[in-house]
Amino acid sequence: MAQGARPIALDDMTREPVVVEVERALGPGIEFERQDYGVLLGRHARPGGVWLGFDRAALIDSDDGHGRQMAVLVAVPVSTFRGCHLEVELGGGWDTAAGPILVGAVQGTTLPPREIARIAAGLDGASTWLDADAAGRAASASRRQYRERRSHARITGGRAWQAIGELPPELARSATPHSLAEYALAQLPLRFLRGLEGMLDDDERLLYSIERPLAPEMGIVGRLRSRTDRRSALLALTDRQLLWIVDHAEPNRQLLDWGVDVELVPVERIVTVRCVERSATIELVAATPAGDRTYTLPSELATEVAVMRDLLARFTPAEARDLPRRRYALEPMTFDAEIGARFAQAREARDLYTEATAGRGVLGFLFSPRRSGQRAPAALVLEAANVEVRSAERRQVVTLNGVAAIKVTLSPLVGRISTLPGVTLSYPAPLMDQAAAFVRLMRRALAGAT
């Protein structure tokens, strides 16, 4: 055997296997096609010929630095088929001008001599041999490169959490970077979707959601005995907040859309999370420094609630440990003079804004005009550490570190923003978009409260 053509010993191979997908089966075998529900069907046989004991594959979820998956030459006892996924132990590879080519084997297979692998790889130019450790490091680096590339490619315009396309989730999930919860958004009632659109940042990601169905209508005796909330609801977790979205009003015979009430808790505020089982319900209890928030769902959704609990627990101090805490850039909102003018109260809005911001670092200002039921104009004023309701008649301030959650009503009947506990401001329904922008900014400020 020529020098440098020794078999690659199993002792040289990495202890952490990797998963690859066969791109080209080089030996004789059966070609399979995937049918409905993932069933494999053999269509025809590949002809025989000279086979060196390798199939060509690519490392799944990798980037060789040129936007391609990293090439892997896999030693197998029998040739497989295109699309086959294999768990492979890496034994080395080559660093070439076109990028690394790794070499590995499925468990129980001995790698042929290096020169045989070189022929199977089609190498005819200069290359440098990588040992098993170097091959493992190259594989890890390629996966990091892939994740980095995907993180920059998430937003191509629009909202990162909004899955666009007509493929069913089971097919689209392998081709696009969305969660199953994001694909399921298209099936949500429109009022819930509007609530999410108002509360989510463009680069936010939806991780998981549970929909509470409308409870069946009860007779008068049942209604008197039970305090069950019949309204539909959605419990949703993003990478930034936990949201509880509930119908603003219980459905009636007209089935009108009365909008939704949204309660949100930044994940940075959640200290612990637990499930509490009742006779017919299960509660998700999220503890914050300012108190607990409880969300009730039917007991038949206990499995889904347990999944939500486990996902949410990853954001708690016990799970996050020494991971760095996210800090949001708090960009102040610009004063919108048009809101006051829309209600013929431009001067009142300007005076209230000037008084509220005099010598203070105000982040947000939401004007609530004088109207039926509200004798004087008022405003909700947000600072980095406080939120305040201000009018000519009163001032009420609450510190953000004493707030457990934010609640907002997005309804054509009424608009309202509250801190729980703390202050409340109502606003006309036409100001719903401005109110949602204010709440998003307040949630980011609350996430950083200490």
C-alpha cells in the first residue's frame, strides 16, 4: 500500500456523530421515492459497476462558507439512495480550494484507505488532510455559519413571524424558517390575528400557541352556578412575551366581532412558571416580581399547557443562568399633533404634551381627547422607569418595576390600556393603532425594569 494510503482507524473518528443527507448514491441499489405520509416506494434499481464503498452526502443545516452545504463522503456497507439521512462518525477529510470535504462512516463500517476515498471524492488537485478532530471542528463551524446566515435572512421585508406561502405546514417547515405556530396563524380567527399584529414587533418570532375554544352555551341554571368564562382565548408565547388574548365580549346570537382584550408579560419579567390542575381546568401560573398572572384553559389541553410551561421555563433565571439579558433600544415616539386635531383639540394636546415632557426624558405620549364620558383631555406618558396618567385634574404614576403585566383592549366598543397593577387610560377606538405602538414600546421598557 502506498504511503499515506492507510485505512482510517475508528479510533481517529469523532465521538459526536453528525447527520447527513445522501445527494448521490455511487453504487448499485434501489432508488426510492417518498409517497404520501412519508412512505418510501422503490421505483427501479440502479445498475451495478465499480463501487468504492462510498456515497456522496451533505451535512444537514451547514454552510461551507460559500452558501452551500458541506460535502461529506460516507462509507456504507451497501449503497443507499438519494435523500437518505444517515448518522455518521467523522474520521477526517480534506481542505480543498473549493471547500472542505469531510469523510465519515456509519457505525459498524470501516473506512477504506485514504487514497480510495480520495478517488471516490473525485479529488485531483491540491488538498490538505484533516484529522478527525479538525473535521469535527469544521462541521461545527459550518453549522454555526448556517445559523448565522439564516439569522440574517429571516426578514426580507414585512414581519418575520408571518409565514407566507400556500404549502401545507408539514412541507413548508422543511423549506422555510417558521415554527408550526407561525404556520397556524392563517387558521386563527381574524380578531385574534389582529391582536397579535398589534402587539408583535416585526422581528419577533412566535414559538407556541394554544387556542381555547368557545365554551358550549349553558342554560340559565348552569350560568347561575358556574363562573366559567365562555369566551374564546389564545395563549401565545413569542421569543419576547407571553400573550393572553380573549374575546372582548362573550359571543351572542349575532356572532359579532367585538375585538379582543390582550394581556402581555415580557419573558424577562417571568421568574417561575408552573401548572395547577383543577377539576375541569388547568392553570398556567407565571410569577413575576410584581405578582402572579394566571391563565385558565380546559383540562383536555393539559398536554399543550405542559409544553407551554416547559418552553416558558427556558426564559426564567433558573434555566437561563448566566446567559446575557436582552436589552432593548428604547426609541422615543414622536409627538403626533394630528391626533388632537382629529378631535378639534390640537391646542389641548400640545399643551398637555409640553407640560408632561418639560425637563423629562419621555419615551411615549398617547393623547386621549375629551369626549362623552371623559370630561377633560388626558394622556398616558411613558418614561424609562415610570408610566403616568396625566390630565388637568389628576396625575397618577406607577413604577414599571411594580408592574406584572400590561393589558390593552382592542375593540370597536372601547379602547383601554392598563398596567397590572397601576394606571388605566381609555381612548377612542379610532386610535387603536397608536395605542398598540405605545404598548409595544411600554412592553420593551417593562422588560428592562429592575
